[in-house]
Amino acid sequence: MPGEIEQVSVALKEGRRELVLKGSESDVGKIIGEHGLDKRTFRLKLLNFLEVSDASLKELPKDIEQLVQLKNLILRGNLLKAVPKTISALSVLRTLDLSRNEISELPECIGELAELYSLDISSNELDDLPESMSNLQHLTVLDVSNNKLESLSPILKPQLIHLSEVLASQNEINSLDHEVSSLIALKKFDLRENRLQELPVDLASCGKLKELLLKNNPLKDTRLGKLVKQEKGIKPILEGIRTRGAKSAAKKTAEGDGGEGKGKKKKGKRGKKAAKEEVEEVITQFIKVLHFNEGSSSTTTEVQITPAVADVRPYIVCCVVEDIDLQKDNRYKEFIKLQTRLHDGPLCGKRTVATIATHDTRAIQSPLLYDARAPPLIQIVPLMKSNPVTAETLMAELMKEADEQRKAQKRNTVSGVHKYLHLLSGHDKYPCLVSKDGQVISFPPITNADVSKMSRETTSLFIEVTSSKDLASCKAVMDELVREMLAMGMGVLPRAAAEPDSGSESSGDEEGKPPKVTLPEGAKHLAVRQVRILDEEGTMKVVYPSRTDLMNLDGIRVIRE
């Protein structure tokens, strides 16, 4: 019948809990564009994951209220202009992605989504946010970038005790409320490309803030503007805001009382000097960025990317972390736990945003190839297995296991790698990373190859992060992974650098070379070698870490060759 979609028919027949409809799949986009969403979708009462992306969907039917088990609703890249009020019936919804639509207003009832964890409404036509958003007490990640917002007032509220990441770049925000300091969990705040002329002093009181992005704002205070442009880390910026930021009327009044103003000014220079000395004293963590070895076969430094990945998982960032020790204490197990934690957290979004894969560098050969191939043509020995299988066979086996899990546990959810199968649903090609010798070493976001798996004896680690969303997500995940590895003490100091010192710099022996840094006693150290991503013509697409990566890492000094 007109308007019926094959994937919906299959989901009804098999009683599926997940449904993914992408405009790139056969006639899905055409059918949805002409007839709207297949009405039978709302008969899938046990559905907990629904994605309708890049499918020309013009209207979300009010019947969405019938899918009360939904935990994830992905509607990015459509033609939606409004959100029905009935969405408030989705009481267990955790993730809502409305990005890349034409929505000009969110309903007030959005604040009734009490379990909402992640909300992405980027790239729409919003000029304000509903006041009810302050009721979203479980909200942790909010993306409102690329809209027409002039204010963030509704989300700068003390009720939002879990809000740790706010992405609000490319808007028309002209001021920030002094209540911003009430966001006690805020770790990342992206305000690039707005109309901010001044910043409230209260912003410096966000105790957990680790990343503050302010570039391309017409700040009146020239010294503060220079700090933002110099990208010397978050501490100088926060110190600048603390001393030069706009103060509330109440604070100005308080400072004017008691005749203490002048005394405080006299302490200013001493206070700044003491603060600077304190910063220098606490830097006992160092990341050394090693330049890629062009033409070298000893270190994996290059990955070639093909156009075929554009439709399935187009973004990849890689690096090599050298001289590591995974044998000490429980470091190996802790590193595996770290990857799991990042995958389940907001940065990776349960692998919907990005996926991490690690390999023993000794087991792979450069240059590598990042490609997308038909499932029967990808052959891999999956992690912890001994026999090769095609990606087609592996996916079929995993889907069967997932169904058996659901039946046995009588639950809608599954565990392990089975949670990520829907990410490749509907694609006729799957991404893979191939070593120079032709071996597939990675099948993201599903599994690595057993041949290149890391072990406790691994001393050099090749790391890849892939994404279907954007390159910035890959880099953010890699930055956090590297930072955590440093904090775990995974790096082994080279003998020459292990001699205790005060952390001073020598002048350098050769002209043009950066000065050598002698690390202080007890310092943590990590050596990260760059990896280049090249297209088929040999043009460099990205290198990590570049000079704009590994920035704003609190208490960490990055040494670049």
C-alpha cells in the first residue's frame, strides 16, 4: 500500500524494539517525503529506539505519544518545523535528536521529559528556549548550536544539577546571566561565534569547567579578547574573567561598602603573581607531541581514506601513544574500563557519536586504509575469536544473539556489542580499517580484530576514533582519552627525561629547535605521535594531534616538537 515501508513491516513481524529509517536507504526518503511516516510505526508498542534521519520528514505525527517505551528518538536531518505537544507522553525518553531541521519553536511541554539526558536541537531556526527546560533535572548534554538564540537564560538555572556540556556556538547570544555560576556540573561551554561583548565574573565560579570556547565574539575588553585568541588554556581565561568580567549590581554594591575597594586593588598584582606561581608549581603532567615520521616504516603514521566511507562513517582521527606500561598494578583492566566509560558517556553517546578502537602497533603495518565495503567482502577475525568471518555473517550472528538475549531476559534491552548493531542498519557497505598487508584490523563501531588486540605487554598503542557525526567529535574523544591515559600514569619516562629537575627549559642546541624540557621528579608523561589522514590523491585531510588539539587541559603542559 502507498506509504508503507518495508523496514516497518519487518519490525512488526519480528516484534523489534529498534527501528532505523534513513533517507539513504532504497525508497525510504521518497516514501516518507510523499506520504509521511508509515502509520504502522505507532503499533510497535515496545519500540525503545526510533531513528528517522535525512528522510524529508515534514511532520512528526501526534501519534508519537503511543510509543511510551521510547528511550531514544533520533529525527535529525529532516524538514520538521514544529514538535507536537504529545511528545511529553514519552516519559522514559533519554535521548532526543532534532538537529538539522527547520524548527522555530519548542513546546513548553518539553520540560515534562523528566528522564531526558541528551538533547540536540542544533541547526534549526530557534530564537528562544522554553522556560520549562529548567525542569529537565537529568539533562547532561545540550546542543543548541547554529540557531538564532539571543539568550540562554532558561538553562542557566540551579535545578540543572547534571548539565555538564552546553554547545551554543553560532547563535546571536549577546549576554550571559550571572546565574551561570549555578551550573555546578558544567565542564564544557561552547560560545564561539556569538555577540557577547562582556562576560559575567560569575562564569569564573563554575568550579568544574574544563573547556570554555569563546572565539569570534566582539568582546569589549581587549585584554580579555587577547586571552581568548591566544588559546593558552582555560586558567588564564578564567583568571581574566574573574578580574575583568562584568559584575552584578549586588556585587558592585557589596564591594563599594566598607571602604575596602582600594585595599583590594593593592592586593591585585600580588594576587595575580601568586596565582601564576601556583599554576606553575602544580604542572606535573606533560604530553609530548611527536611529529609524524614521513617516509618511515618503523612507526605507523598514515591512514588513507576512501570516498566510500562518506555515506556510512566518514570521520576518523588516529594517533600512536608510545612508551606505555600496561603491566603495573591494574592498569590494563583500568584502561579497558576507561574505554567502556567513554563509550557509554556523552562524548561517545553509546557509540552513536564516536567509537574508540585500540591496537598493538607492532601488529599493524603502515599505510593503513580506511574504506567501506560490501559486508560479504569484509573478512575479520573478531576480538577474542580464532576463525575469520565475513562482516555479513558476523552481523547475522550478533543479531540472532541479541534476539535470544531479549527473549531469555524478557527485556527490551541488550548488552555488550549487541547494543550497537542498529548503527549499521540499512547500510549496504560497512566501514573497515585495513592494514598494509590486507588484514582488516577494525570494523567500527562493532569490533576490532583479534590479530591486533592490545595486551599487558603492549608498549605502543595505535588508537583510532571514528564518527558518523563530525570530525570535532572524534577529536574531543581522543583528547579526553589521551588526558585520561596521562592521569592513569600509563607513560614510561625516557631515561634522559627521568632525571629529577624543577621542570626548567634549556635554551636548545640548534637554532629553530624548541628548547628541551627537563621533567620534574614524579611527573607524569605521555608521548603521542601524530598520524596523518590522507585522501586517495595524497592530500592531507587531518592530522592528530595538530597545534589546535590537546588545548585547555587543566594542569597539563603540552610539549610540541
